[in-house]
Amino acid sequence: MRRETFPDGYTIVYFNNSDIKQTFPDQKIVYYFAEAKTTQTTYADGLQVFKFSNQQIEKHYSDGTKEIIFPDGTIKCIFADGEEESIFTDGTIQRIEKNGVKAIEYASG
């Protein structure tokens, strides 16, 4: 392991497994998982953003909500109360309530 620290508070750590952890003066942390080719960015407010090698992006909010952006452009939100909403690239919106009821709104009406 090798660590570099800069006067402004920025630090970067190089791990033996090729992972890299960067800590910024604003408390943002960027961790690169070399084997999985995945980057996790953690912000001071608790938001975590994962960027995967297949171009999928996940945002994990401090309130428990998760937003997933799939490589095809589909967006899925999983809310802290268990409800889900998916927005497909054709404009279709699918909602699943926590009781399991599914509703689909088609872009064509």
C-alpha cells in the first residue's frame, strides 16, 4: 500500500490489489474497485454513486431510496417505503406499490 497526502487535504491510497481510494478536502471519497472495474463515490451528505463497467449507474440516497440507471436508459427507483417506479426508454412508466399492486402507464396513453 502507498499513500500520498497533499497540502489541501487530498489523499490518495494505492492498494496492493490495484484498488485506489481518493479522499477530497470536501470529504468526498472516490473508491475504485479494480477487479470489478467499479467506482463508488461517497459524498458528505451520504449519497453513494456506483458506476459499473457495463455503464450501469446506481445512486443510493441517505433516506434509503435507490435509483438505478441501466445501460439501455431505463431508470428504476426503489423508494425507502418499498415502492418501485421504472421509466422505460419508450416512455412507459411502471409502478409497483408496497402491497404488490402494479400499474403501468403507456406513453401512447
